[in-house]
Amino acid sequence: MKEQLRLTQVQNMKRVRVVRIEGGWGARQRLNRVGIHEGDEIFIKRSGIMGGPLLVRIHGSDIALGRGIAHKVVVEEKEE
């Protein structure tokens, strides 16, 4: 089994797969609205310095995620 990390723990320029989303109904709805679901592939473009937002690419779109919501996304790194 691959190591599971929080989205906030992944380094820049890495490709990951969403394993699960932890959090309540509101967090799941917010992530669903921006297109993040279990099983999706996400590319981490940039992790904001000093606790800023993460810039990720999902389904061909760039999305900024705040650290609070990004911490609820559990992922595993994909092989390159």
C-alpha cells in the first residue's frame, strides 16, 4: 500500500490521486463544486509560502485551495 498524505503535505510538481475526503457535508460539497472527488488525479503546481493557498490542476483547470480545505483531502502519490 502506498503512503497516504494530506494534500497540504505534498511537494510541488507532484501528481497524486485522491483516496478520500475527510470532513463533513459542507467540505465535501465545496470540493465537489470545484471538481475534486475520490479517485481523481490532481497535479500540485505550487504550494503557497508562509501558509498560503495551494495551486492545483484538476480536470484541466487550475484551482487555488486554502490550506484548511486542502488538509481534508487524503491522497497518495502516483508513479511518474
